[in-house]
Amino acid sequence: MNRLSEFMLPPAKSTLAGETDALFHFINVTSLIILTGITIAIIVFAWKYRRRSEDDVTPVITHNSTLEITWSVIPLILVMIVFGWGFSGYMNLTTAPDDAYEIRVVGKSWLWEFHYETGAVSVNELHVPVDRPVKLVMTSDDVLHSLYIPDYRVKMDVLPNRYTSLWFEATETSESIIFCSEYCGTQHSNMDAKVIVHSQDEFDEWLESGDEIDEDMPPAERGEALVVRNGCNACHSDDGSRLVGPSFQGLWMSDVTLEDGEVVTADENYIRESIIDPNAKITEGYDAVMPSYQGVISDRGIDDIIEYIKTLE
Ligand SMILES: [Cu+2]
């Protein structure tokens, strides 16, 4: 079973993965056996009962009860096994244990935000403790997204205006990738994140200091780290090239023409507003697709990002 998994599937790193894989292999292997059997039978019978002479006549056979019962009952049993097995797996997947640790998830075009009980927020990095059930309560800020962690064999749609949830229990301290698996616009393919599994102690420590990027770093460097951590660089380049949004290079104190023709200077206040309330002023030639970072990036963090943008002359 493990060999099969390694050959066909990503590593299994959650408590639910084993059962899901076992059912997958059962269906796969059974289908393969049946396919082989039927193919061999077709070939053998085609050969055995081939027409040998001009006056060969096919006997008239109306039915064969034994055969018909056999080929109905065996598949019925197989289907019932798959159904029962699948149903118990489904119940397991959908009912989180009562003591599950809850984390709120917000999907936005095109990033993932994770909100923890302590008020800590992380973007595109989900931090969880190992060997402990974790329940994600998810919603979307805009369109349909879907959170998919292949290593854990879990996936759930994320919808605007309602909550969905999924749970898992990570079995090892490692990193796994998270995908958005519901097409959500031009940067859908970049809407990935990772889940970072810590030991309980490490996780508690992370929660305490989570949002703090190293204090000793110079502000501009912290700003750059924040730009990466918050996924800004998916839409903004630092080298003048145009992505979904305008490049940060040369932005500082430049004249920005807005959608309505007004020209503003890209000073502290403009940049700050662009981060907190991006749709207040839309830059000419771009779509209003930037998510708001209100409540995600602290005032201090915004200062750091401004310092970073200043360095990109
Ligand atoms: Cu998405």
C-alpha cells in the first residue's frame, strides 16, 4: 500500500490521508483486476468462438441465470463496500473533533489570510501544531476559491457570504503546499500558500511573536520581507515590469494618474491609503483587484513597506 502511494500520490501527512488512500487504491486495483479479466475474456472468446467455416451457425441462447446473478451480485457487493467505506471516510472528513484548534481563513483574489485566536494574522503561511486536530473555518472576500492541501488529502470550497470548514491533523513537523483549486481570475495559478507544522511549543512561540519580523532588521528590509510575506510581489514588481499592478520601482513621490484623470503624488499618505483602502483611488490603466490589507498589516508594517518602496528609485 505504501509503495503504491509513493508511486502515485503526494506524501500522506495527515491522519485522514491513510484511509483516503486505502480506498483510492482499493477502487483502482479492483478496477484494474476487472479490466484485465474482461479484456482477457474478450480475447479468449473471440479466438475460441471465431467462425471456422461457411456453415457455422450461432446457437440461440436466451439467458443463463447463474451467470447473470453472478455478474450482478459481485459488482453490487463491490459497490456496497466502496459506498460504506466512502461514507465512513466522508463522515470522518466532515466532522471535526470537538477539541479541534480553530483557525479562520479568508480567501481573497489572490491570497490566503489566516487569523488565529490570539489576533495574529499570517498571509500565505498557515501555521499549525503537529498531532492536534485543526479546524479551518473559511470564507471568501470576493469570488469562489477552494482550499486544497494535497498532502493532507483535504479540499473545500471557500465561498463569499458563508462559512465552510475542513479539518485535519498533521502527523509530522514539515511543510506542505496549499493550492487554490477553484479558478478565480488571472492570478489563480499564483494563489498558493504553505502550511507549516510546528511542535506544540514552537507553535505557541510562533503565536506569541508571530507577526513580528525580526526587530533588528533595518525598516526597509523589514518592509521587503513584509512585501514577500503578504504576497504583494505576486502583483507588484520591484524592477519596473508590469504585473497585475504597477511596479514599486520609481513609485515613490511620482505623479500617479488616477482612473478619473486626477493626478496625485505617491507620498506616504497615498501609499498608506493604497494598502488599507485600495479601491479609494484606482491607478489609470489598472483594474480594481487589489485586496485590502486593513487589519492584516500593522501601522508599523505599513511604515516599513513605505521605507522599502522609497529604496526602489
Ligand atoms: Cu482562488
